[in-house]
Amino acid sequence: MTDGPIRVVVADDQTVVREGIVMLLGLLPGITVVGSAPDGEEALRLVAEHAPDVVLMDLRMPRCDGVEATRRIRAGHPGTEVVVLTTYADDDSLFSALQAGARGFLTKDAGAEEIARAVADVRSGAAGLSPQVQLRLLERLSGPDRAAPAPVPTPVPAPAPAPAPLQRPPLPDGLTQREAEVLALIAAGLSNAEIAERLFVSPATVKTHINNLFAKTAVRDRAQAVAYAFKHGISEGS
């Protein structure tokens, strides 16, 4: 984490909204707005010019939408983090943004304190997800109850055969069972220390598992790890 105020670019196609966000951020201590953009293309230009710490990004914009702009910013300017600030909180928007590289996701009903906290969190390397978004992720990770398999009728004349041992489906990308457990606990919102306590291992061991599973799944941070866990149905107890 660098010293000094957090340097922010605001991207939103609605002038009133954009100017309101800029004004709001200008009132918050420790944050400096270095530019504002009406679309993703202008946001990319401002990032190249100012190298901000964080872009506060709308999703629905002309010329280049927020998801594509996020993808291009993270690919070309890895020192700049992205926090999505949008009206749209549907699952497609959420997971598309996280998979593109956004580290934070807020809806536009977020207050000044929540926005400031998310911006500070992502600048420090943490995820900046609103409580509502975290709840949405957990709900989708748990998912609807899987339909129980149809019972196999037992032949009347012969005794029923002993049940076959339960076979776990193979884990994606070569993950071990322990790495999948750690991933599921990350998706459940646990910190490294809490994961270590839950699994009765040291924090250093948890960190090793996290480094290994990040490398295998090609995710860059915990927010993308949550999206990966959802995509592959990896959740606590699965």
C-alpha cells in the first residue's frame, strides 16, 4: 500500500450521477479524484494518463462498457484496481465484473462511508464487496437444493445389493480436496486466520493452500476466487 491520498477516477455515463459521485468523494478525507469519464474509452485514457489507484466504474456505458473497460484496465494497468458502482446487481453483471478483474462491487444506494471503505479496501489489497453482494454470492454458492436421485427399486426375490461407495466428482484444474475446502471457506467470507482455526492448521499452511489454488485456477484475488467457486459449484459442505 502506498502513502498519500487514494487517487480515484470516476466513470459513469450519466452526468448528474457522475458529478454527484465526484462531489461526494471530494468531501471524503484521504481520497482525491483525478478525473471523471462518461464512458469506458475515456476511463481507459484517464487511467493511462493519471495511473490512479482505483477506478469507480459504472457498468452500462456507451462506446466501451464497464466490464470491457475493467478487463482492459486490469490487463494494461495492473496497479489500478476497479470498484464497480452500478444500479444493476443481477448475477450476470456481478460475476462478469468479478471475472473481468473488478475487486469491488457496490450498488448505487451505497452511502459515502461504504464507498470510502470499498475504495480503501481494494487499494490495500482486500476485496470491496457490499454486504448485500456478499450475501448474494453466498446464496448463489449454496444454490438450490440438488434434486435427490430417483430411488433404485429393490428386486423382491433377491436381497438388495450393498450400496456402492459415494464417488466425489473430480475437482477442476487439478485442485486437491484440501484446496477446494479452503476455496469454499474463502467463498464463505472467512479470513485466513478463521480458515486456519476451522481446519485446525496454521495460517502459514492456509496461505500455502491459497497460493497453490490461485495458481491452479488462474485467479488474481479473493473476489475472483469467489466467482470461480460459484462457477464450479464449490461451496462449504459440497
